[in-house]
Amino acid sequence: MHEQDHYIRNSKDEKLVHYAKKLSSEIQLTAAKYDESGDFPFEHFELLEKEGYFKLTIPKEYGGDELSLYEILLVQEQLAKGSGSTALAVGWHLMTFFSLRDYRPWNEEIFQKLCQDAVQRGSLLNVFATESNAGNIVRGSKPTTIATKTDGGYVISGRKSFATLSPILEHFTVLAYIEEEDKVAEFLIEKDESVSVIPTWDALGMRSTGSHDVGLNNVHVPGHALLSYSEKENRFSGNSSAYTLQIPAIYLGVASAARDFIINYAENKFSPSLGNVISEAAHVKQKIGEIDIHLSVARNYLYSLAEKWDSRLDLRNKLFNEVSIAKYTVCNNALEIVKLAMNIAGGNALSKELPLERYFRDVQCGLYNPPHPDMVINQIATSAFEDYRKKQSVHS
């Protein structure tokens, strides 16, 4: 496993990587097929359920494995080498439970039931927040999905976009606006005839994540389906949003797959003009060196940050900038890695006979998973000015 060996710290890490590598090699066999069709890879998820993947981030008290942040990144990076789409799709389930594990705003009985459903029945969970007609909720827009109070509960109507895992979910949560209270809240929705999956997902990359639209047509939910209000400090922003580090880990896995492929390709591609395999060409060695530098920088930052978050409880709410920088740096490095690999293969890289064009399309999607690059840059710049002004006020 080349450089990743340096990030295996102990026998547990080694077992987890071996476990993920085995699953990755199996889903890789049909990854191109699902990319081509855009169909949801139910067979991948049957395999993952069988192998206990859905319980990796669930608390031990409810039957889960409760992997640390560092450990789940190792596993997800490896799975993404087989299929970025499958790793990203199941990642939202894993991230949901990871964010709730240490920051529990929901009624504990409901959380316990959802955990046990995942462990015992293989039931997945995700939150649907995005709406194509409401602007970016992450940037402050209110949902146009409306929850109206009724006797004993709420009626919810609206339409959610980028609803990853929607073909396979039995239940999910949504962010909805309660007009009577002028508040945004998270609600638990059980899929029934008033919920429709609208097949809209036909994207450039990550094509088999099942990220369709979901329509909510007067969905009746009981009062206890209101899980929590979206306060300033919530499960999405608590603990520095470190649960989202799975996102760059997945794109790092895709880039690592491109790296491994192109080295094998260069070692076996004969060039008549060179009179040798192309790995002997100076420009190929130059690009391979750049690839491994980008990979090493990304992996070092990601895993050192994860280890810090795991071990330093006192810092967990103070690493928000570092988490955002990790997403920005790793995803941009992944883009560069795949681009360099494409350049080595030349025109052949554009052919679907090679996996490089799929890797190339998949890594583009990292730019559009939150936080977006401009938000990260603005966040870091704002922090820099705030730090400067604090220092100035102390000295004045």
C-alpha cells in the first residue's frame, strides 16, 4: 500500500485497512458499470451491510464499533479507491452518526433506535438540507421546506436536492422552516407514499451516489419527529465539524487510486520512440514525483489533524479553521494528482477503457462539497484579521 503504510499506527489500524482494502477490491469490479449507468449500486451496499460497514461510527453502547476519526478516515480512503461514489454515499451515513455520537441534541431514545436499526437491520440514515430553489442553506438561506403545526405533530412539504442515498433509505432527516416559530428545525421522516424520490441525479462525477431530489407532499409526522432546532451551535458545527473530514479522505482515496494506476501503466507502457517503457522518461518521473509530493502533503495534514482531534479533547471545538483547510488542501491536491496522471497517459486517459477519466470526473466533485473553496478562503482571511486586531488591541 505504498505510503499509507506510514499511517498505520498499530494492529487495529492494520486490521481496519485490510478490511477496507478487501471491500474496496470487490466493489472496484463493478464501479465503472455503475458510473456508466448512474444506477444506485445496491449490490455494493448489500456487501457493506453484510460486512458490518454501516455500524463503524455508531457508539459501542448501541452495538457499533465507534471508530475514532483517524480510523474512519483510513477505512474510507481505502474504500474510495474502489469506488468514490460508493464511499461518498455511505460516508454521509457514517458522518451522520459520527456527528451525533459526541454531540447528542436528539431525544436519546430516538437516537438509540436509529443506531440499533443500522446495526441490526442495516438501515441507513442521512440528512437532506439542500434545496435548488432556496439558495445555499450553508450560506444562510432559509429552507423553503415548510413544517406546519397540527394537532399532535407537523405537516411537512417541500423538495430537497442532492439527497444522497435516497433510493435505499427507509428514513432520513430534513431541515424545515417552522413559520409559526420562525425557526429552522431538523425532523425525522419515515418514507411512505407522501415521500417521492425524483430521479434527477445525472451528474459529471460521483454518478452512482443516488443523490436525487426528494419530494415531501404533506408528510404527517408526530411531535417527537422534531429532533432539534438549528441553533448557532448545532451538530453540524459542533466539535469543529470534524466529521466532515471524511469528505477529503474520500477524494484522497480516488487520487491515490489514480496514482497507483498510472505507476503500473507507466511501468508497462512501451514507447517505440523511447525504446523503453515510459517510466524511464524524465518527464514521467517528474510528474510521478509531483504526484507523490501532493499525496504526501495531503495525507500528512489530514491524518495529523485527525490524530490531534482524537487525542486533544480540549481542542475539539477550536479546530474549525484547520478542518476547513484540510478539506480545501486535500481536495485541491487530489485534483492536481489526477491531472498529472492524466497527462502521463496522454490521449489514452480520455478513453473509458482506462479508469483515469472516471477518477478525473469524480475528483471535480470535491470542490462542490461543503465548505466551498471561497468560503474557506474567506473564513481563513477573516480569522487572520481578527487575530491581528486582537493583538493590536492588547498592545494599544
